[in-house]
Amino acid sequence: MALEVKALPFTFVTHALAVAGAILVLVWCIYFRGGLAWEASNKSLIFNIHPVLMLIGLIIIGGEAIISYKSLPFKKQEKKLIHLVLHAVALILGIIGIYTAFKFHNESSIANLYSLHSWLGITIISLYGIQWIYGFIIFFYPGGSTGLRSESLPWHVVFGVLVYILAVANAAIGFLEKLTFLESSGLAKYGSEALLVNFTAVLTIFYGAFVIFTVLGQGPPAEEDHSYTAI
């Protein structure tokens, strides 16, 4: 299924939302939450790395990887390599981001894996890793047969989009969870920080939506040998 519109206009909006989302999460964690630190007596600075890496890494860079076939004016092999590398970067940053949440909990004597957000996070990063490994083996190196790649491509696309939608939804849950904790500790419900967090969550959802719109849109004419196609 593909929308009867060009994907390119959607990519412009997607890139703009990506920049805005990265700025907002950095403003929140650095200006409102005090900054980022790998080691600190204030353990909250360690946690602040988590939303920054998960949003900029898994959501934004992961989204850019998904739409790279529709937004970049390069040859198929070049776009395939960019797609692979961007997903690898997103996966690595996502893993580090999850690790910082565990690090914060362990150093603050807080239990791990007690919430829906954490359960979904572990599941999503695992599925993301499986998807990347499968794509690398089948579509990049050593590469499957023409028939196998042809049969695998639709499932690779659908599974990748599903995992990405889950990641965006879980990011929104994460913003809600953290904001709930902050408000229960005295943060003003209608204060500037609360509004910023909610707006960042909404923007994250819109970014994810425009990634999907881009995937469903009509990309540039596809080359032979099973380039990335619309669902």
C-alpha cells in the first residue's frame, strides 16, 4: 500500500520535527534537569542521558534511517549503506541509553524493570537488534539469494515499521512516567517544565507519524534488484 502522493514533502517536515525534538529534549535535560553526567553525586544527571539518547538515537536517527530510501538522492547501494549505518548508530545509542537507566537505578537503589515502559524498552531494543542483524545478513553481507531477498523485503519493512511504532509509543509512555514522578515530587503541573515535557512527547509522536507517512509515500523510481519499496 502506498499513498498517492510524493514522499519528499513529508521528509522536509520530518527533518524539521527531528531538529525540534532534539533541541527540546536537550533543553529539558540540560536547562531544567541540571545537565548530563556519566558519573555524579547527583544521580539524576546520569538518568538525564537516557531520554537524550533514546529520543535522538533510537527515535530520531532510527527514523532518519527508515526514510533514507525516500529522502536521499543517491544510488540504491549508497542508500542501503546509509540505512544500515544509521540503524546501527540508533541501536548503539539506544543500548547505551537503556544502560544509563539501569546505572541510575542501581546507583540510586531503585528497582529495575518494574514498569510497562521498562518492559517494552527491553523488548523493543531486542527486536531492533534482531531486525538489524537479519537485514545485515540478508540484504548486505553475505547477502541472500535474489528470491530470498525478494520474499524477505516486505516482511523486513513491515516488521521494522512495527518496531519503530512501538518505540515511539514507548517514548511517549516514558515521558509520561517521568513527568508523573516529577509532579508527585512537587513539580508544578502547569509549569514551564511540565509543558515542555508534554510538548516534547507530542512532537515525538508527530515525528513518528511523519516517518510513517514518508514510508507510505511514493519515493524516487526504484532500481532493479529489490530496492526499498513502499508497503
